[in-house]
Amino acid sequence: MNKKPGIVEIRNLCKAYQRGNQLITVLQEIDLDIDEGEFLALMGPSGSGKTTLLNLIAGIDKADSGSIRIGGIEITALAETELAAWRANNVGFIFQFYNLIPVLTAFENVELPLLLTGLSKGERRTHVETALRVVNLADRMDHSPGELSGGQQQRVAIARAIVTDPTILVADEPTGDLDRDSANDVLELMERLVHELGKTIIMVTHDPRAANKAHQIKHLDKGVLNAHPQADF
Amino acid sequence: MHILKLIFKNSFRHKLRTFLTILGVTVAILAFGLLRTVVSAWYAGVEASSATRLVTRNSVSLVFPLPLSYKEKIRQIEGVKGVSYGTWFGGIYIDEKNFFANYSMEPRTYLAMYPEIIIQEDQWNVFLRDRKGAAAGKKLAERYGWKIGDVITLKGTIFPGNWDFVLDAIYKGRDDTVDETAFFFHWDYLNETLKKAGRGWTDKVGWFLIEIEDPDIAAEVSLRIDKNFKNSLAETLTETEKAFQLSFISMTEAIVIAIRLVSFVIIFIIMAVVANTMAMTARERIGEYAIFKTLGFGSFHIAGLILGESLFVTMMGATLGILLTFPAAAIFGKELSQYFPIFNVARETIVLDIIAALVVAFVAALFPAWRAIHIRIADGLRRVG
């Protein structure tokens, strides 16, 4: 592994939701550093704030207070439109339910994030084919999501996440909807992305087997972040 | 790519729903177009009137005549270029339901003021020579299968008895705005017959048709004519041909207003139908819009997807509706030719159809787009799966 320091720096991060008259604290003064090329797993019980923390890191939710610096950019200070542009360039998303657009082919799904770039059609094609080769689905590029298995759909989603060569990849329960074999394929692919392409991955998971693939496991409980007791690799 | 392709594919994700919505828009635009055409047909006479033609009638009512002797007096009034005259005949052809406009007039001077009425020279010459001759519009002749030389008998209602006319000429309109369902004959024939029978209305006319030199002096000339006959036994009322035609329509204005109102109600109803479809569509895809946002697509793109789909569905229906309006109007026009001699789909109607469809598409997309833009990504993503 070739780790470089400080791609993600989180300080005193707080987040609470208003439910009726009640203020529910989700995250309390979170401090977290993630190095470039690191594979981090976030674990914890349901409602512990894992997905909220992931959403905040990915710039799809707003913090109440605290700082999130990613690649040197303070994303809590960005306006909505700036944040959208930042996400397009810096974050790749992998979801539990793949979240592919059902009416588009695998190729078109992977091409989607590239439509926001200034790349020509030919350049986009090259990038998409490369990404699909990385996930071993170059021969399925004309298939629609409905014609692919769950594992294949997740690999297409991973290709879509890496096609723009983002700074970080965020994965929310990426194996949660897959059988054991498909889950292993996806996890191996994520390990390859870290080891061979130097990607930084932050993954939320309930699955200890998936978490064990990570370099570091952090445990969230009631909005407080702790190092996982068995996670020193 | 694929934003357009995506809009197209999204539109057909629920084929039955899309088909029914397109069908609804088609029927609405067709109904809207036909109702607007009825309104246009109502005003066809007004639209076809000339700004250089005035009509002088008895100031009491059109049913009271004016002396023929007024003709020379009118001709001498400043600004008058030509004078002709006519009398409404109101004859019935076989049965009362066979209504068409029929009147007597002085053909040389009268038709000189209507260059839009075209009669073949040979027919015209025969018509001028034949005292009992008559001319009918092409559509009228077609309706009853009349041919040149046929004897046509009209049963007089204002002037009792059976009146025989020989069809000497069939006229055509210069364009499709000209009424081709009128029937006219020599005023002299009417007058001489009335004289022989010793009845009233001899040497009297229903109206004078006046050609003026300049449309800008219409009001002045009208005043001069009416002033000239002030305090006479038959005072006159002179107005432009347009105002004369409008005076007939004003009697039925409430019906026209009702038709106009119904045409807009139809558009409002279809707007609600399309808005409902788009609201359902956007609600189902809120998760997908969240994914687009996650990938970096902005509000403009999300609104574009929803508006694009609304536009696609609405314009598909509108195009079909517009295309169907023409054959439907042709059928209606044929069936209703007694009441609407000119039943053409006007260019303005098509423009209104398109504007109505665009308004429907935009309004229907407004709320779903606003909702999709403003939903938080995290909330939207919870709807997936």
C-alpha cells in the first residue's frame, strides 16, 4: 500500500435533526483523518449516524457545525451549486441498491457523470470502456440494468463511481443487497481499486467480512466515533 | 447524449399512462381547435368584409326598405366612388331546412365591388342578359347538385309565391375566406314581378352598398349620407360592412362567448390531467433525481428532465390533435355548411393550439420540477430500493 497523508480531515463535526419539538443529535464532535489511498470502514448499529457521516463527507448533506476538508477544500463553506460541481469532480458513489438508471444501458450509466465534463464523445467512450474493463464488464456495456445480475449491476455502479477518477469513493453498504459470491467479487474489486489504482474508499457496512477488507475500521455509536476494538491492522 | 434519449425513454416507462395522457391531450387539442374554428366561422363574414365598403339601410330596421331614388343622391356625396343595392329575398328551396343566403341585387355594380367573387366570363355574360338568371356559389351548387341551365324554384317568404330562376353562373371565391354558399339574382326581376303583381316594395331596396375612395374617410362619408336623409320618410343608418356584419353576430354573442369559455375550460382540464401525470411520474422518480444530483447534476438538469418529458408527452398529443383537426374540420364544415359557409382551420387556431400545449406542458411540469429540485439528496436517496 502506498499511503499519502491527509486527504480527508474532519474536525468537531456535529449534526442534529429536528423531529417535531425534539432535537435529535446524530453526530457529536467527530474528528477523523483519512489518508490518500486508505480503505476505511465505518461500522455501527442502525441509527448510529454512519450514513449521515458518509453523506456529509460526500457533500450531499450539510453539517450544523465543524469542518470537513477534502483534498484541501473546506466543503462546508461551499454553496449548493459549488458543492454539486465539487461532487462531480471529486466523489464517486457506490450505493447499496446500485442506483443505476434503469432505462439506460451499462455504458450510458457509466457515461452519465462524464456528461458534466468538457470531454468529447470519443474521449468519453474511451473513459467509459476503460472503467468497464476495470470492473470486467466490457462485454456487457450494451446491456440494461435489468439484464444484469445484482453483482454485475454493482460493478457497473463502481465503474460509474471511478470513471471521473474522483478524489474519494464513498460506499454505503455496497454488499448489503448481494449474495456471498457477488459480495466477494465486489469487495475484491474495491481492494483492487485501493491497491492497484490508489483510490481512497470510505465504506459504511454492517458486514464484518466486508469491514475486514478495510485498512482501518471506525465504530460509530450514538454519534460518537471510536476506533474499532479489533481493527488494528 | 442521452438527456434527450433519457426523456424519450422515461416518457414510455408507463406505456399505458403515457398513451392515455397523449390521447387526452389529442382529444383536448382537437376539441379546442374545432371550437376555435366554430368561433372563426362565426366571424367569417366580418373577417371577409372590406374597409372600403359601406352599407346603408333603413335606420329603423333592415326589414324596412329604402327608396331606390336614394341611389343617385348617395352617388353625389363626397367620398363615394360607387353605389349598388340589394334586397334580401329569404326564399326556401324545397324545404325550410335547406337554408342558404339568397338575395336580389344589381349585378354589374354590385359584383364590381366584390372582386373576390369570380365568375367565368361566358357565364357572366349569360347571367347579365338573362332577366330570370341567377348565380350560385360553388359549394351551394355542389350541395344540391345544381348544374348550369338548371331551373331552381324558391318559395318566397317575404315575397310570396314560387319564383323560378335559371342558374346561369356558378361563382368561386378568390380564396377560402369567401362564402361560396350564396345565391343571387337580378333585382330588376324582383322589382318588375312585384310591380306586375301590384304589391308593395316596388322601387325599393333593402340596402345600398357603397364603395368609398379611402377607408380612412368611412366615418365622415357615413355621417354625410345619414345627414342627407335626416328628417326624410326613410332615415338611413350607414356603417362599414364590418360593423354591419357584426350587428348580426351581436345577437348571438352570448353563444360565441360560451364556446370560447368552453374551449379554455377544456385546456384547463387537460392541464390538470397532464399535471397529475407529471406529479405521479416525478414522485416515482424522486430517488433517481437524487442520484442525478449526487452525480453533480444541477437543478437546471433536473428541471429539464421533468419539463422535457412534460413537453414531449404534451407536444405528441398536440401534434396528433392538430393533424386530426383538419380532417375533422372538413367533416364538420361539410355537415354544417348551411350554418357556417366558411369553416376553415385558421392559422391563428393552430398557433393557439401550440401556445395552449406549451402552457399545459410548462404548468404541468412546474410543481413536480420545483419539488424534485428542492428535495434534499439524502431524503431522495431514501426513496430508492
